Amino acid sequence: MKSYRKELWFNTSKRRELINITPEIEKIIAESGIKEGLILVNAMHITASVFINDDESGLHKDFEKWLEKLAPEKPYSQYNHNTFEDNADAHLKRTVMGREIVAAITNGKLDFGPWEQIFYGEFDGKRRKRILVKIIGE
């Protein structure tokens, strides 16, 4: 069995962004040479997420509204965590959206349904962050 590891780095221009990273992940799978196996893609920061869903702008707006209802950014004083930072809401949003995805690789491709895409969810951006991509298989 082989394994392949790579990091992707992000520096978003906004506090919150959803970025479709499927094309980058597909390139990494091709680089790895692994045709059958599993891929792990996980956020290496506790205020960011990796998840699978549809790449549809209305849905992305719905995520934003829903997450803001669950864990509003402001007022910052509503959170015990926000003594030296202002990102308690980002920690909570990450918990809801998830840390990572694991997906099958078949014939050197993501084995996805017709609308599935991989997203990096940033909830406390404007600084450099990374995700880990780890592939195992043959």
C-alpha cells in the first residue's frame, strides 16, 4: 500500500468564505498515482472546515444565514471565549460543519455522486491556514 501527503494553504480575503477545492484535490489524486484507495482532507485549524456538498450559490447563502443564526459573530461579548480573541463563533461553526472528509478513489478519480464537491469552509479568515490531504491505496 502506498501513501501520499500534501498540504494546501489558504489566505482568504474575508472572515468567512466557502471555497470549492475539488479541482485541487483531483490534481493531488493524479499526482499521487494512486488508483484505488481513500483520501482524507482535513482542516488543520480549529476555525475552518472541510465538507462535501453541492456547489450552488443559493445553498452557500443558506449556509451563511443558518450558521449565523446558530452562532452569530456579534456581539463578541456573548461568548466566554472572546477575552483575547473575537472568534468563538468560528469555533462553533467549524464544529457544526465538520473537520474533514474521507472519500473513495476509484480508477484514479473521486468516487462521488453527481453533485458532490469538496469545500474548504473558512470562518475566521484573513490569515494563512492549511489543510492536509492524505491518500492511501494502490
